[in-house]
Amino acid sequence: MRAANSDLTFAGVIVVAPGEADEVISDEQKAVLDALHLRKIDLSDRVLVVNPGGYIGESTSREIAYAQAAGKPVSFTHHA
């Protein structure tokens, strides 16, 4: 995700990346991040899903559906 962020930033794209946690987070913190990610999608023009190996988890699947319902184009770094 950091590489994609850097590449896009240096290409002149404004990147609004999801939050990251280096440690285990509480259920409350996860709920805050989940809601924040949806607000970031609201601000975006498009969504790039960074999914090495084609993996897409539950939260990301929910965010993809949210973005598509909002009419945001969604693209992927890797296809399954």
C-alpha cells in the first residue's frame, strides 16, 4: 500500500489512504477505522484496491460495495 501511495503521489494524484495499525486494535478502534474509511471513499474520485495475490478481506469487500454503490470507479492492483 505504501508503494502505491508513493507512486500515485509522485504522479500528481492526491491519495486518501486508509488508516493503518501496526498493533492489535480494539473492536471500538476497528469500528472507528471502518467508518473513517467510508468517509474517505466519499471524498474520493476513484478507489484503488491494493490486493497482492488477489486477496480481498471482509472489510475491503464492504468498502468496495460502498464505493460502487456511490458510483465510484474501483480498480485493483491484482486480479484474482
